[in-house]
Amino acid sequence: MTAAAMDGEPPAGTAADLAKPPVNEPREAEQFLMQTPQGNPLLLSHTLQELLSKDSVQVELIPEKKGLFLKHVEYEVSSKRFKCSVYRRYNDFVVFHEMLLHKFPYRMVPALPPKRMLGADREFIESRRRALKRFINLVARHPPFSEDVLLKLFLSFSGSDVQNKLRELVQGVGDEFVTCRLATQAKDFLPADIQAQFAASRELIRNIYNSFYKLRDRAERIASRAIDNASDLLIFGKELSALGSDTTPLPSWASLNNNTWGTLKQALKGLSVEFALLADKAVQQGKQEENDVVEKLNLFLDLLQSYKDLCERHEKGVLHKHQRALHKYSMMKKQMMSATVQNKEPESVEQLESRIVEQENAIITMELRNYFSLYCLHQETQLIHIYLPLTSHILGAFVNSQIQGHKEMSKVWNELKPKLSCLFVGSSSMPTPPLSPPEGNFFSN
């Protein structure tokens, strides 16, 4: 067995053989066109809007309950592009993810959320649903993935054995290196300083990821505070209403202020309505920022994380195997020289020569895969930069949410303000306190 076979790589052969897809490989017109673009095939010509318009996939939770316990969770996955809805379980996503990695080892395959733990609560299940939605949308908008039969089957096959169907599509079919017509020519399209560019891009993406991670953390806190604020406003209004509904008899010694207390209670009763409305506005703002700001930040973070994972696969995978193959080849050459000096049997020398030839072919394969991996990394880096304008979408959503939220809450506060005047109705000898504190008053802080 050759070193390439031991490493899980296809058998070594000539460059021409490596470029040929297997006989049973399905050749769809869309896939063929995707692999032979006009001009420089290294360059991506997509815009963010084009990527986002490729598809919009919804993932909705459909829990199946038997008795008092949640047995399993199903998701309704609806694709706008394929105009259909299918039902998928988490394990279906797992198999789909595995097949993508098998077929596209040199591309950004987003990670899946973790499996359900024992006693998973609603919050965990909802968090995983959101993560699955981000995953499938990133995949559906990725240029090579979007034209692949794996995606079409996952989003449109309505049978019960989707996992077997996904495995059948990949069985006996090589990965993208084997099926792409340009794979063995990848080196010709790469810039001379590709290694330096790769290192610089990796560092830049790492910095961008760290900054966006902090932005996401702050955005989550802001949205959470809006929801907490809603709860506090609601309780504040209920307490005012409870005070206004107090039925404790008025003591005789306080009878001089009987009219004041009664008027005050009557006014306090109605204030809970406005505070409930304020709470509702605050909840709406928090939920909107969760959906339009936090989720978009999470989507971009998932993409950036998939790039970081791809860089690690490149270094620990094909690059490591290439270096190991070179080391093995060096050891074989030393054995060959030693056998020649010691005048060993011709048969053993021939066997060693045959192994050296096999290892040379394995090294050629590793070199070609290494360049193709860099070729894909170059394109995936471009894809990250195509997604960067998503930042303006996120900031726009955040600013609009803040403007709209404060505007709506300000309207309710202004409607509430005149109702406070009746709280200070008393005897003519008691002045009405001002609704706005004077300059320098400690309440102004």
C-alpha cells in the first residue's frame, strides 16, 4: 500500500490521471460551468447581494412530544430557491455536514452546533435552531456548495432515508481535487508570494474575528438589557397600580388629607397601562436587535470561524501529509543507497526501487493537493472579503432599531407626562411640584 493510500488519499498517478473525474461522477451542466469560469478562475466575481440572493432558508422547530417528555426534535427546512419544505432532524444535518467535508475538504464548511445534552431546555433548543439556520444559509450561498447535488438533495428530498441518499451521492466519488478540471493546474494561477499572502490573510481574519466576537458580546448585552428593562418597567407599573388599589382604611388622624390620598390612588391605578406599553416597546426593541443585529453578527462569526478551521485543516492535513511523504521518501533513498553499497540481492533492490517510484508519485500528488488547497484558500479569503460589507447591514439595523425604539418609547413617555399632573392636586396651600427638576437638582442625574 502506498503512503498516499495509507493517508486516505487517492492512488498516485500522472497529473493527467488525477485531473480526470471517475467514470461514475455525475456531470451536471451547472457544476461544469462553475468549474470552468471565464478569465482567471482564481478570482471570484460575486457581490454580497448576489450571495444573499442565492437562497433564503428558514429553519423552524417542530417538537414531537410523547407524554411529558420531549423525545426528539424535528425542523421544517424551507428553501426559497427550491420552493419546497422538508423535515429534517439534527442527525440529518450531521450527515450532510460530514458529506460536505468529504467532498470539499479545502473549502469553508461551517461547524454545526453541539448535540443535545441531557435535560436540554428550551433556550438550548432555540439556540441550536438558530445555529442550524445560520449553517444552512451559509452553505446555500457558498458558490461551489450552492451548485452541488448534495445541497439540492438536502433541501428538496422528501423521503425518509435522506441520510443514505446523501452517502450514496458521495460514495465512489472523489473529492473536489479529483473532480475539478483545474485542480492539477492550480499552481499556475497562484501568485508567487502565496505563502506570505496566506499568512497575512490568516492574521487579518484572526483580528477581525476577535473584534467581531467582542461586538457580538456587547450587542447581546444591549439586547438583553432592553428585555430586562421591559420587565422592570412592567413591574414598576404593576406596583403603582397595586398602590392605587390599596383598600387599607384611612386612619382618622389622617382625615385632613383624605381627598389627596383618594385622588392619588385613582391616578396611580391607570398608570400601569402606559408602563405595560413601555415594557412592550422595550421587548420589541430587544427582540429586533437579537434577530437583526446579534444573529447577523453570529452569522459572520460562523463564517470567520469556518475560515480559521480551514486554515488549520490545510496545515494539519495536506501540508503535514506532504511533509511526511517527503520524509519517508528521504528515508527510502537512504535505504536504497545502503543496499547498493552492500550489494544486496537484485530482487530486494528492485522492490525498493518500486517503492521509491510509488513514493515519488505520492509526493507529486501531495504537492498538487497542497497547491489546490492554497488555490481554494485564496478563493475562500476572497469570499470572506465579499461578506465584509455585511458590517454596514449590521450597523444599519442597530442604528435603526435604536432610533425607532427610542422614538416609540418617547411617544409613550410624552403621553404619560400630562397624567402626572393630577397626582399633585391638593389644597390651595400646597403648591404643585414641577414636572421637570430645576437645574442643579440631584434628580437630574
